[in-house]
Amino acid sequence: MAGVVERRSIDVVPDEERHGSAVSQFTLWLGANLQITAVITGALAVVFGANAFWSLIGLLLGNLLGGAVMALHSAQGPRLGLPQMITSRAQFGVRGAVVPLALVIVMYIGFFASGSVLAGQAVGELTHLGETPGIVLFAAVTAVAAAVGYRLIHTLGKIAGLVCALAFVYLGIRLLQRTDLGTLLADHRFGLPVFLLAVSLSASWQLAFGPYVADYSRYLPRHTSARATFWWTLSGSVLGSQWSMTFGALAAAAAPAAFVGHEVSYIVGLGGAGLIASLLYFVIALGKLTINILNTYGGFMSLVTSVSGFRGQRTLTPRGRSAYIAGIMVAGTAVALLGKDSFLTSFKDFLLFLLTFFTPWSAVNLVDYYLISKERYDIPALSDPAGRYGAWNVRALTVYVLGVLAQLPFLATHFYTGPLVAPLGGADVSWLVGLAVPAVLYWLTARRDTARTAAPAAPTAPAAPQEDRNPAGSGG
């Protein structure tokens, strides 16, 4: 058991504990995306006004754009051997990183809650306990699995990827037996606002993985190709999410009244009754278990990173690990139970709200890692408030805040709509602004900071070989 339960938390994974290949990122992210919440995300594009034809194109575009950003974060894992969010200390300061971290923790709790609502319905039906006990039982199993850690997470990803792929093939066939695909895709009328909504929904889905994607590539050997890590992560995540979202969009277009508000029962009813229904409830719960473990594990990492920035803590006891994970579970379960009756509208606004805060973080992190620091960080300094990166980087935090504020005029959600949304025909382009503005501002301010950009005298994580410096380059 000692070899199964993970010992590492936010500390560097030493070379002798590294293992695996970049292909593991494909299986993990395929399994993490072949699940019902991604189905709901695809359905939202149709529910909120787009036709199926342009929904599918918009969703694919968003998955590719957001997935590329997410995969660039993944490529950092083998180089640094660190969880994703602790590298934010290189941009925002050892203590200043708590600002984006606090928002990341909210994200994890929100996704834990939304996943628990859907999986709780499936578990409740499967066990005949009902929705509320199903949510609680699912949350408890998630927490136990997250406590075991990295190896179990990757194993579940492989199993879920295979099982859910088979289930989605079957469900796709059943859907096409009930409706005509040509009829669903016959409407080609283009509406820019709803098309951009589809792009934003899938882009936000992918970008939300950014704060924890390197957590699951950090055990790969240091010499693992950055290009391979990038492409395997991107292909697994985009294939899984687009597959699920396509099914959701077509299901919502085929039977909006039957699907909306009854997503789990509709999918199970589409598949059949009796034993098949029980199997589909199990598949839904398994798919959500995989992604909810990622959310719980990522929340645990972010909480530890936040606290350790002030306490100087680098390692964690098993008891401490369990306490952090239990805290995430309790908070997420409470939100799930409170919000389960208004899930669909709340989830759409939650996705777009998240996008407002995580696109500036992604822009700052990627510009710093690839353009300013040239893939080299002084890892011991990431734990020293008096070191190279300081306690608070006011300039980086200012850029981050400006990146958030720059999006507000373009943001369209249920509870807030910016003044420039109407002139754009109702289109939400805030996430594009959130990537571009902080990326440019951070590059202009950080490249003149020679104290930060000078290469460490004895870097713990060496730079990639010259031919492998651009993970998104051709020839991967």
C-alpha cells in the first residue's frame, strides 16, 4: 500500500521517482472528458440559441484554442516536476500567488459540486438511495480516491477512457436511430453571438484545466519531449471533450424538452432499460469520478500551496493531506446540495465566470515560462519569500487585475452583462481580451526585470534541448 499511496504534494518530484511516457496524458485526458458534464456543456450551446451545425463548429474551435493553452501548461510538468499552481509564485511572488490560487480553489469546489450533482443522480438511481444520498456517497468515494493520489488517478483515467468510449459509441448509435442526423444539421443559419457562446463554452472548459494540468505530467521523466507532452495532452483532451459535447449538442437539438433538466435520465433512457440502464448509470458515475478526483486533488494542491506560502511548509503528513482533501469534499458537497435544483443555468454562468479569471492567469504564466524565464525556474526560490521571486510581485498582480478588468465590458452572463456586449450583437469575446491584454502587458513589464530573468546559477530544472523548445511546433 505504501507504494500505491502518493507521498509527494507540492515538493519537487526527484528524478528517481519519475516514470511513464507522454502517452499517459492522452489516456488521462480522454477519460476525464468523456463524461456527462462535457455533454451538458455541448448541449448548452444549443439550449441558448445556436443551431446544431454551427454549435459543433464553434465547440470544436473553442476546444482547439483552449486546449492548446491547456496543453502548453501540461508541457511544464516534466521540466519542473512541480504542481501547476506553485509555479505561479515565479510570476506573482511566493505569497502573491495566493490571489489566483484563491480563485482556483473556488473553481475546484464549483466543478466538484457540479460533477457531484450529475453523478449523484446516477448513484442515487443505481443504489436506489435517491439523489441527495447519492451525492454524499459519490463525494466520499471521490475523496478517498484523491487521497491515494497520482497512480490511481492515471489508472482510473485509462479505465474510464475505455469504458466511456464504448458507452458513447453505443449512445451515439441509439441517438441516430431515433433522429435523422441530416435533419439536425440542416439549419445552417449563422448567428455570431450564439456561435461565440459555443466557442466560449468549450474554450472555458479547456482553460479551466490549466491550473492543474501539470499536476498529472510532473511525474514524467525530465527528458520527456515537451512536444510529445503537448500533443498527447491536446489530442486526448480535445478528442474526449468534442466527442462528449457533440453528443450533447445533438441530443439537445433532437429532443430539447426531454433532455434539458433531465440529462441523466434522458441519456440512460436513450440506452435502454434493465441491465443496460444500470450499466449506463455506472458509466456516468465512473466518468464523473475521474474528473471529480482531478478537481479534489487539484484543490488539495492549491490549498497546500496557498498555506505553505505563508508558513514555509514544503512537505505534508498523511494526516494533513487527508484534512485538506476532506475540506474540499465538504465544501463541494455543500454547494452541490444547495445548487442541485438550478443546475443548468448556474453551470453556464459558472463556466463563463471562471473564464474571466483564468485567462489572465494562463496568459501571465505562459508568457513568463516560455518567453521571459525561457523554461528555467530557480526552484528553491519558489519557497523563499526573501528570494529571487519575492513575497509579492505587485507588477504581475497589477497586470493580472487589469486583465480581469479589461474583460468586464465584453462579458455576458446571467448576472452581469458588459456595456460592449450589445454593440457586438450580444457576442461574448471577453476571453480573447483576457488572453491578449495581460500577455502583452506582462511581456512589456517583466522582460525588463533582470533580477528575475537572469538564469539561476544552479537551476534545479534544466532547460529543454534546443530542438524541443517549442512544444507546439511542427514535427511533433
